Amino acid sequence: MLIGKLPPNRAFIAAFVSFIVLASSPAVAGTLVRVSTTIGDYTIELLDESAPQTVQNFLGYVNRNDYNGTYLHRVVNDFVVQGGGYGFQLFVGPVDVPQGAPVVNEFGASNVRGTVAMAKLDGQPDSATNQWFVNLADNTSLDTTNGGFTVFGTVLGNGMIILDAIDDLPVVALGAKASSAPYWTESFENGLDFVYMNAEVVERFSEAPHVYETNTGKLITTVSVDGGAELISLNFDTLSSDPEVILQANTKSIIPRKETFQDIATYSTTDNRLRIPSLEINQNGNVFLLSNVVFVLSNTELSQFTLESYDQ
């Protein structure tokens, strides 16, 4: 369950008295959603003005934590990467993401490469609910099919590199809930091998691997556990910032990561410390950098971490 956020935590900024200012946030026209996957992260800029009902429908699922820990169930080569419909539980199988009311079709922008659109039922233009896809190519045929598929966002920066890498993975066909589901392991054994994702609203576009936003209290990171025994991506929410900074892991957002990378965060079960080599902090559009940030596990049952130290 997503933890409720406290008001903006000025104390967190006050704790770090010597930031390195990196940059100011570039202007963006729409809401930003960062998608973390087993293969890597990318960010979507939403078309708030041209597809307002569709955007609000999508954000409803994001803000309810519905997309966190879900898998990509349909990837068609050089066509689309689709998800949003299902999670997975071992010994249970696919678990449906609860569907809200269908949203009225708002077709406008063309389904070209890098755009994000809603999936819907054949012959029912106003049937979109929770499933969505990224166009891997200029799929302009979708503009004239079923009333036109509503584009509600665009992938930013180098994000399509991640989507193309997902497209290159092998897929397995296991029925409607995994019609062509990519898997990241050498061979497919069960649904834990699917490509998983998280989706979180962010205030600033960044391709840094470890990001903390002071207004939302959200930490997005990728961690190597016990020297690479396990690689995971996950999100944290700020519970307190005065007198101590305390974060709580969103356990639903814990998903596998395929590969390590330089400056990946680490966690050791020996000393129960989460170490982030370089943490990018967004404070009202200004970006700061902290190094060697250390959090210690302070409540095992609730997965809470307390800030212990950092380097200026």
C-alpha cells in the first residue's frame, strides 16, 4: 500500500547545508510520469491539455499505486510495448489490476514512434481503462482504427532506448494475460521472469538512476543487494523529516532489475545499510547532488530507513 506523504519537508533540505547546484529544471508542458522497468527507466510527458480525461484516468491508476509491480504482457516487435493490466503472484498467477470506469475516447495526436496511447476493446472506441502502450514505430494505422487510439503522452530523452531493448527480448505466449510477454532471464520458468514496471508522478525530468524530490518526498532508486546476489528497483516515501529523515520502502514497487551499472546503490544485509553513491535531489526545480548517502534500516517490519550520513 502506498504510504501517505507528509507536507513538503524543508527539514530534509536544511539537513544538507552544502549542496552542489547542478541545473534548473527545464520547462515542461505536461505532467511527468517516470516508469521504472526491469530493463531501465524512462519518463513520459503527458498531454494534459489535449487529452485531459485520458490523462486523469491514467494518473488515477498511477496515484493509486496500481501500476507498481505490474508486468508487460504484450510486446509486438516493431509495433508496441503494452502493460498496465496485470500483476503476478507465485502459485496464483496473473492478478488483474482493478479497472475503473472506461474513459471517453479523445483521439487527436497521431500514433507515431515514442507516443503513449490507451489500449481498448475492438469495436468499442470508448472502452479504455487501465492498459496502455508505447508505440515503437509510426503506427499511423491506429489513427483510423476503432475511432483512433488516444495518444496521451510522449517518451522523453533517451527513453526509447529502454523500450527498444524490451522489444529485443524473447517473449512467451501464455494466453490473453501474457499474449506475448517479454522475459529477461536466459530461459522462462514462471511469471517472476516477466519484465516488470513501476510508474510514479515526478516533478522534473531526469535520467539519473537515483532521484529524490523534496516536495513529494519520493525516492526512486535501483539497488544491488549483498554484492549483486539480487538486483532490484524500488521507490521510497518520506515518513518524517524532523528531527530525523525517515523513508519507507513501497514494497509493492520492488521489481527485478536485469543488469547492474556504475554507481548503482547497494544494500547489505550484514550491516542493514542502503548506500547511494550519488543522489540527485530536486528542490522546486533546482537540482542538487549529494554523494555517499547512507540510510540504515531502522524498522525491519515496516521497511523503514533513517538517514545516517552523507558527504558534502
